Amino acid sequence: QVKLVESGGGLVQPGGSLRLSCAASGSIFSIYAMGWYRQAPGNQRELVARISRVGITNYADSVKGRFTISRDNANNTLYLQMNSLKPEDTAVYYCIQRDYWGQGTQVTVSS
């Protein structure tokens, strides 16, 4: 059974930074692509960033240059470094591997 557990969310002021983590278990972490999605109230869930098993990354246009996705295969952990945060980044952020989702972590950007 694959289990994904996100952490690192919270309340931050505009322009601030947060680093999200996703601890994975129950699968061979290194052989799968991983991704971060987010969902704001009233909006559909959207892809934020994706990283292939060999480290090739893709980003939504709205976060390019501000967010960085990375993975630590030795520790089965996925990261999302978020800098220069904006109020419109407020959402629940989810980690995904294949069809498995974590429970999400809330990120709120507000002054």
C-alpha cells in the first residue's frame, strides 16, 4: 500500500518562503515520477510541478522561477521549495505518485 504524507504547510506573508515535504512509503520510490498539485477553494486541482524518476522537471507557468521541485531517492522524500509566495498560491498542496495522493497540506499566503 502506497502512503504519501505531506508536511511543511502553514501561514506565510507575501514574498515569503515555505518548503513542503512528501514522505513516501510502500513502493520503490526511485522508479516513479512524482508531482505536486494544488487546489484552491472553488477551483479545480491543478498541476504545480512534476519530476521524473531521473530528475527532469516541469512547472506550471504560474510558478516558474519561484518554485523548485526536488527528490531525495535515498530517503523516499519529495520536496517543493516555494519562494516569493503570492496570495494566489494559497491552496491545499498534494503530493502524487501514479494514482496515489497524499492527504494534503494547507498553504496560506496572507498579510
